[in-house]
Amino acid sequence: MSALDVISFGCRLNAYEAEVMRAKAGEAGLEDAVIVNTCAVTAEAERQARQAIRRARRERPEARIIVTGCGVQVDPTRYAAMPEVDRVIGNLDKLDKASFMPSVTTRVVVNDVMMARETASHLVAGFENRARAFVQVQNGCDHRCTFCIIPFGRGPSRSVPIGEIAREIRNLVEHGHPEIVLSGIDLGAYGADLPGKPPLGQMVRRLLAAVPELPRLRLSSIDPVEIDDELESLLCNEPRLMPHLHLSVQAGDDMILKRMKRRHNRADVIALVERLHERRPEMKFGADLIAGFPTETDAMFDNTLRLVDEARLDYLHVFPYSSRPGTPAARMPQMPVALRKARAARLRARGEERLRDALDGMVGKTVSVLIERDGEGRSEHYLPVRVADDASAPGTIISALAMAREGNTLIARAV
């Protein structure tokens, strides 16, 4: 480990904030420290964070252990009670340089995140060991899905103005990041709190015009019903907006979606995918799915399993349902944990089959690969690619002919 190490769990927004904290802590002069950026989306994520905290203390007994993130924001006393932890910082303060000053002696600083009204833009010069960079454009969530604790860790929805986003992305491109991922807790809610209420599609169009030197742009996970007409048009027609979309679907059964308090049904997902695929046939789709939600019958689960094929989902992020205290779903009749895990395994297995089929379908085609390390990278469709005998530096975009599939990776040669 380095003198100042940041360990981050969870979403892409956490990955972005980890780099901001690394920079802010460095500016503050913090040394010999480990910052653990926790996630609260599942009990497993919190368990892994606590495990990392204990491991960091064993490996670096003299280092200062600082813990922050959504896990801390939701349950600060749990982390403050850990003997390995020196400081606990909530989400409102974790991106503030002052929070990392070595002279600070206050052990616990966790303020009411529901009072947050602005999301500041934090310039990041670069991401360690990444050709791809994440940029926070939105934070918080105003919705209350019955399974989710994250709104209480992140506060209300708030957006970064387009000018600040463009300035940050221009900075990242200059520092060697040719691909940017726009990230947020509820990305599709972008703009509702800004003057004029510019929707996400308008922001993306203006961003691409403002930073013409940006080669590749992606979106992080987004709700199917939050893709406005302009964004849908851009996804179909703008070559710099990559042909890959990850949807926050969660389930494929309408009753379960209703009990989750989601705003879409399974027909909405299928219709969106069909429209996008018809206008841009190379589009690939991924989805977040929860297995074993309370009251989920075999038939309801089968509806979710069938949706994987019906909605052309090639990349699956599957989670067994994790009960979060304080959420409405935690008070619903719970499914046995073993059943949740078994259903999650079936979804993952189908996802693996879909991914391999998608890779096989690319053999013989030319793809555009962003090299991330040692000849390996991702195509424009976010498919993993290994380019044989290629020594291009990370951050280079090359054309390659897909020759074969090896496991879950395309094998290609530069052309």
C-alpha cells in the first residue's frame, strides 16, 4: 500500500469520489493513512467494507484509518464503534479538503445529508490506472424504492451545471482520458433542480458540442423511463455516445416492480430496447437485477428470467435481495436466503450465456478498442477485448478485427 491509500466500494460515483478524496487528502498533507469509502446498497457490501477496515489495520498498524461513504452516512455509530477506525466522515464532508487536515481531532463528522442542496464540481486531474474516467453530474435521489437505503445516504437529487461538467471533462481529456462515463445516483433526474430544468439529453448534446475533442462518452446506469426523447435520439445517432446502455431494471415481473415502487413495467423495458435496437442495431444492453425480492414466487422470478432474452440483456449485474433496516421492503414477507442465492445464480448463468453469445456475434467484425492495460480494453459496445501482440499505451483507441472468443473475452488483432 502507498502512504495514502483509498479503498472504494460500490458504484461508479464512489469510484469518482475516491479520486476526489485522494486529491483533497493529498492537498491537505495527509500521509500514512487509509481512506475506506463504503457502500450501503447491500449487507454484503458493508461486510466487505468492514473486512477491508480490519485488514488495513493489520497491514498498516501505524496508519490513520478514515472511514466514509454511504455505509457511514446511514449508520455512523456502527463504524465509529470499530476499534480499528480513527475517523468517521459523512458524505456531506468527505469531498472537503478540510476534513482531511492532519490537525483535525474531531473523530466523528456526519451531518444531515437530507439538507444538501448543491453538488459541487470537483476537478480531477486523472484516475490512477484508468484510461476511462467517471464524472459526477448528479447526486442524491428523490424517489423511494422500497428496497433502497441509498437516498438516506446521498440526500435529495441535485445536479452539476453543464459549464462545470464541460470544464472537468476537458481537463480529463487533456490528461489522457479519451473515454468519460457520466455518473450519478439517479442519472436520469439530471437537471430538474437547475435553472430552466435542462433534461439529461440536452446536457449530453451541449456537452458533446462544448468538448469536441472528447472521443467517447458513456452513461452509467439509468432508469428506463428517464431516457428523454433527445437522449434517445443521441443514443441512436451520435457516434461519440457509445452504443451501450445499462438499465436500472431490478425485476421483470410487474407485480414485483409495483412492490418495489419502480416507475416502469416490463413492457416499458422491452419497448425501449426495441426502439433503440431498431435505430442502432449494434447497441448492447445491460441491466441491474434483484433476485428473491420479498413475495417473489417462482412464476414472478421466471418473468425476470425471461426478460433477459426479451430485452436483449447481455450484461447483468445481479444481486440477491438484501434486506436493509428502515426500508419498506424489510417489513414484507422475506424469501429464504438460500432461495435468493439460487435465483441469483440462475440469472447470472443466463447472463453469462447471453454475454458469450454477444461475443460470438462480434467475431469477424472490426471493433474500436480503448486500451486499458497490456493490450486489453473494451470495445465501443463495452465488450472485453484482448488485442494480440499490441503494445499500445493505456488510453489509446485502436481498430481491431475480432478473430475469436476466449472465455468472456474477444481475441482480436489490430488493423
